[in-house]
Amino acid sequence: MTSAQQRAELQRRIWQIANDVRGAVDGWDFKQYVLGTLFYRFISENFASYIEGGDESIGYADLADSVITPDIKDDAVKTKGYFIYPSQLFANVAANANKNESLNTDLAAIFAAIEASANGYPSERDINGLFADFDTTSNRLGNTVKDKNARLAAVLKGVDELDFGNFDASHIDLFGDAYEFLISNYAANAGKSGGEFFTPQHVSKLIARLAMHKQASVNKIYDPACGSGSLLLQAKKHFDAHIIEEGFFGQEINHTTYNLARMNMFLHNINYDKFNIQLGNTLVAPHFGDDKPFDAIVSNPPYSVKWIGSDDPTLINDERFAPAGVLAPKSKADFAFVLHALSYLSSKGRAAIVCFPGIFYRSGAEQKIRQYLVDNNYVESVISLAPNLFFGTTIAVNILVLAKNKKDTTTQFIDASGLFKKENNNNVLLDTHIEQIMAVFDSKANVDHFGRSVPFEQVAANDYNLSVSGYVKANDSREVVDIAQLNAQLKATVAKIGQLRKDIDAIVAEIDGEELEA
């Protein structure tokens, strides 16, 4: 099955599950049950595979719970971070779901047991609360136990019937593709947020490649507003695992999305000791101060959100913001995220950050921060993208690439706003588009209507305006009109019209004369 066929089958299956539970679960809330069940199936299969160790004579799902010794459990938790008894495996629960009159409470107990299995172990923080948003007893599933069980069984059956072989062997990103499908079909229709917590995979790929460009290895990769972890995972997907030596780090303010990010790490076979996802407000309560600097930083922070800013007098002395001498406006925290990322960036690394375009030309504090960045030669590139690439917004955003090891003092501007393919309600970047951007980013060559490297003096003289349109001339595809030639043609046309009128008048006069003679 090709990736396109797998993606189509996944979407068909999700739609079928949605029809089975339609009318009870809000479309946007429904995503928690689909994604949670995908996760439950994955960790069950992954854990069984670990226990079996490639020995086909062992069928972990067929074993009795009683044969599991404390030593087996202890060793498994130390290695995998959690434990699942045979009776708790997804396959066994799904097989009997339609007949299980206590399915909802059984699932709740299983999820609690999986989380509790990590208590007292190094993985406890990474496992705790993973299933918190998979509420099997919620009235959103129905008012009676029978209704709840019927809908839970429908979700389990739908995910169970996905036939892609081993999750690891799938050609697509099951979790990411499912999330994208759910966002595009439910979040917008329901008037709910959600797209801001997920960066589409095609954009994530570009951002990851920019941050990792020409780095044979990085110590670790970090996303200060990681959402569901899609940006971090693109780095794993497109680069060999050994290149990222110390793992994946991220912070997320939304509790539900924080849980999704941790699930996403496990779903991509990143073990608990290779990722560190923290919950909290990055701007006022940042984690990982002891883990910095990072060789690669990727981020799609929320656009122009409010933050405490100057209302907290201590922030101007914060080592992240103090060097710029000014804080980002309270109503627009964009540059607060940029300065935070810069502070966490190593001397050899890159940060690629999705930014709202207004921060590149507005005056006031934002202009002063731009001046700080340019004067200290931290801005490597500003790349403008096509509109409508993200879920929930049609804004044509920019990518800001920061580096502390630039070879010269020029700033590169790339106008990629014309690179996209329309698909359904959104535009997408194709691999050919990404290659075009990366080729110019790498060469820093001047390309008419696409890329230009601008000397420091010119940027400074332009009041540190970093808008791509101010440096890369758009390609005017309108037809060039020669006014003199057009006037000559009009004059000739008017003369022809005048002559035609005379000829017509003469013919009419001749006809009138003949009628009089008759």
C-alpha cells in the first residue's frame, strides 16, 4: 500500500468512526478519542513486541497475567518506561469490546494502571497523565453506560481495523496525518482552536531542514512552544537518529496538547529517556535553563498573543530579554519568543521560527529589537511563505532564521510566496518547493524576484525593516504596454472609423436620391 493509499484509508476509517459516534461527541472533542486510541494500540503493540523479543513462539497477548513476575515487570519499566499486562493490551480489549458491559470503566482502570506502572521510576513524569484527556466515563460519550460503551467500542473497532502492518513500517505518520485530518474537518467547522497547536507536516519539514542545515550532528533539538510535537518529530523523520545526540526538548502551555506531544514521542519510538516535554508558560516560567544551549531550535509560537511584558519589572533584567534593552509589546509577544529562542541557541546552531509578518516592519519596541538582532548579526534569513498554509488562518507568515556563526554581515531575504499547490481548503508546500527554498538558502545567491542577500548598511539605512517585499522585487507578470504605440493605434483606429462614417453617409445619401427619383 502506497503512502497516498494509506493516508486515504486512514481518513476513510476516521470518517467511519465519526459516523458511528456522530451526535454524541462534539467533533473537536472526538479527536481525543481517536488519537488516544491510536496511541493505546501503538504502545500495546510496541510493548508486546519488546517482550517477545523477535521470538515467534512467544505470543504475549496470549499469556496469563499471573505468569508475569515482579522482575519481568521491573526490567520492562526500566527499559520502556511503562508496563502493560497481557489482559490490558489493546488487541485483547478491542476483541471483546462489543460484549463488555463494563468497557468504559475497564478502560479507565487500564489507563490508570499503565500510568501507575511508572511510579517511582525515572519515567514517572513522562508517563503520568498521558491518558488524562481520554475520559471514558464522560457524558460526552452518552448519558448511559450502554451508550458510552457502544461508542467506545466503535472507536476501538475502527482503529483495530487499520491494517498498515507494524506501526513503525507505515509509510505515513499515522498520528500526524490523523491529527491533520481531524483539524481540517472539525476544528474549523466547530469554530474551535487547534490549528495553532499543529504545524502542517510540509511546513514542519522546511523548518526542520533550515534549523539542521549542514549540521553533521546536533547536541539536541528544542521547541519552546512545541504544540503536539510535530516540528520536533520532523527532525527525527528527515535525519538519522544518531545525529540528534541528546534528544528532543519542548515546552507547551496547553495541557491537552502537552499530553499529545508526549504521546507523539512514544508513537515515533522515541523512548522516555530521549525526550523531555514540559508543561508551562515558556515566556514567564521557562524550563531547560540548565540544558541549554541547543544546536537546533524549531518553533511555531502563537501569533501576537498577549503576555505580561512590562507589567513584570523583573523581565527587563531577564538574561533572555536584557541584551535587547526593551521588551516585546504586551499585546504582541512574538519577539519575546524570538529573543527566548536566541538565548537558548548555541554558538554553532540555528533557530528557525515561524513569525507573524507585522513584527518585521512595525515601529516602537519591535523596531528596537530588530535593530539589536541585525546589529549583532544574528539574522541569517527572512523567508516569506504563501498564504493559507496553516490550519485556522490564511495569513502569509514568515520564517525567521537566526544564527550566531554567520560568515558575513549580510541578511538574506527569500520570497517564496509563490511556491504552493492548492489542495482542498489549504495550500501546501511540495518537496520541489522546499528544494527551491533550500537551494537558495544554502547558496545565498541573488535570484531575480526570489532571493537577495542585502548588506548590513542597507538594512540599517532602511530603519531595520526586515520585510521581504522591501528587498526582493516582486515579479510583475502584467503585459508591458507601449503607450506611444497604443496612441498611434488609437489614432489610426479613429481615422478608420471617421472614414467608415463618411462612406456610410455617402451610401445613405445615394440611396435617398434614388428613392426620390422613383
